[in-house]
Amino acid sequence: MIKPLADRVVIEPQEAMTQTASGLFIPDTAKEKPQQGVVVAAGPGKKDEPMEVKVGDVALYGKYAGTEITVEGKKYLIVKQSDILAIL
């Protein structure tokens, strides 16, 4: 598994919705990039800035935040704690 350093967080993005509330299916070309996911790993934090997120939290992050990586066929996103907008 990935072990993030300092104030970095590893997030597993949740899949974008494939159907609207009214029942219409959204094609792959029109789907937006997911902006929330589950925290799967968190670094120890910085000396002057402790970590506020923990493993298992559902985090809301910026649309273009972080770096996407693929490990064993699963997509993950590594972001700084400051890129996380809210915990749901």
C-alpha cells in the first residue's frame, strides 16, 4: 500500500454518477471528474500543522487537485491536506 509523507493524503475517488435523478443515463463522454472519495491513507502531518483527516473519512476535494496514480489496477489520488475542501 502507499504510505504518504508529511501532509499528503491518499484518496480513492468515488465513481461519477451514471444516471440522473430523473432516470436519464449519462454517457461516458459527458461525465464529470469525481470530486469526492474515501481517505485510504494519511501522512503524519507537519510539525506546525497536525493532520485533521483520518482513514475512512469521505473527503470533498478540488476538481483539479492532486496527482492521479494507479496501483494494482485501482486509481488513487494523492493530495495535500490543504487541497481537501471538506469532510462529509
